[in-house]
Amino acid sequence: MAIHQLTPLPEQYSYVFGGRAPLLSVHPGDIVEVSTEDCFGGRVKTPEDFPSQIVPFNELNPVSGPIEVIGAEPGDVLAVHFVSIIPARRYAISSTFPLFGALSATHETAMLHEPLEERVWFYDIDLDAWTATFRAKNSDYTLALPLDPMHGTVGVAPAGGEVRLVVTPSTHGGNMDTPEARAGTTLYLPVNVAGAMLSLGDGHARQGEGEVCGTGLESAMNSVIALDLIKGGASAWPRLENDEFIMSTGSARPLEDAFRISQKDLVNWASDLTGLDTLDAYQLVSQMGLAPAANVCDPNYTMLAKLPKWTLKDTQAYGGVHGRLRTAAVEYLAAR
């Protein structure tokens, strides 16, 4: 196991998945310590800095990478285990945008009413207390919120030579914005090109399910990921696993299609793992599954489907790779 560092220069951040040469090459089993910028590229420095005025749309969500995983081939599965995700600054930023967010008129959902006011909130981050402080803009209301860091944007190069803006999630991963992409979780991504070409960014110090206003607590991050490769057997959509659940994703519009994609994948995954036929697996997922929204604001919405791992009895997803990466993560942290 080798440990690598990736700290991109400002000009090295990417705003697309696909079509870029790797910044780093690693082997399966390696660990990468990676720095990521916030979704605004570090340009929002005060509450008076309105993102819509200073951050071009095509420069939102800079990602660090690509990271080439040597030996990865189309049809494989790239396992990305989040070892740690730590805010890199003493503040995080959230905002409302004109024509963006789940409860706003957008370019696709046209309304006659005026766009939402653009407003910027700065949250003080206390790493010792592990909190971020919410301060209302128009009253003296304050509240310490527990940190729950995650990466909103993680993905690989798309298939077919496509190059896609990072803001749209799809089968390659991307801007899924699920709070489940936190430390202790393994993300499984289908490999589409040689080397997989993994990139990540869009750190959130925390985010509610659905990312309703369109932003989490946007934060630069110092993160550590452990990588592994599963030869063959790639699913059509990204999947996740933690110590308690297996999880399938779907990204599409309308929202019910994202829901259906995630549920169908979870039914098929449960069937493969347990040997149940499709309708028996459908019944199990129907009675034991959970369905949190990841985001309902991006160009594609993302839904999750979750199933408790105890319902799978003794079977393990992907030969137990999550457990092996979890052990490697514990050893890495103990050595630090």
C-alpha cells in the first residue's frame, strides 16, 4: 500500500469529467490524501460576495483529479472508501441563488414571480467542538449544528468519450450530492475508460437530504480516500456501502424516474446477493428499504435506495471489499 498526495494548483482544478490527462496515477490498494476546493472555487470570501456575480456557471464545483487507477478497465468496479473528510477552513458557506434550488423558479421551471433573493450565509467551523454555527441573517437566532462532512461530487470519466460538466450527476457518478458520501462509506463506481479517471470535490461540512436550497455548507476539504478495484461485474449506476446499509443511486429527471432507477438497482443487487428471485427481492426491498433524496436541485435529481445489511444474512457485497478498506482506513488513521 502506497500513500499519495494530491494538492492541485488553482489552474489544475477540473470542471468536467472525462477528456483530461491524470494528475496522479495509483495502484489498487493505495491511499490518496487529497485537497479539494469549495464549490465556489474559494472566490466567495464575504457575505457580500454573491456567487452568481463572481462565479461563472461553468466554473462551479471544481474537482481534484483525475486520478488514474492502474489496471482499471471498462466493465470493472472502482471502490472509493472515504477514510476521512476534514474541513480545510474555519468557515463554510451556503447561499440561495436566483433561479436555482428546489423551492425556486428555475430556467426549466418557468414562473412569473421574481427570482429568489440571493443571500449568503457564513458558518463558523469549530473542529474541536465538531460544529458549524448557523446565524440567521435577519434576527439574532444562532444554532450550533453538528458537522457531518461529505463530498457532493465524486465520479469517473463517462463512457463513449463523453466530457460532461461536473454539475450533472449520471451513471458515472458526478454531482450526486448525497450525505451518505461521508467518512466510513465505500462508493462503487462503474469504470468506463482505462484508468477510471476518478475526480472529487464539492465538500460539504454538512447537508440535509435533498440539498433543498441548492447548497450545503460548502467547504474546502482535506480528505483521505482508499482505492480498490473489482474486476468485472460493474453495475449500471453508482452504489454505496457502509457498515449498516447497501445503497443504490439513480440520477434523472423527473424525480420519480430517479427513484425508480435506484429502487430497481437495489432490487437487482439484493437478488444477486441473496439468491432471491426478482419478485422476492422486490418484496424484501419494499418492506425494509429506505429512500432518502440526495438532491432535488441539480440538472439531474438523485435518489438513494437503502437496504439494511442484516437482511442479506451472511453474504457480502463485492467479496467484502468494504470491510477490507475499512480495516485499511483504521490502520492508516492509527498510524497518523
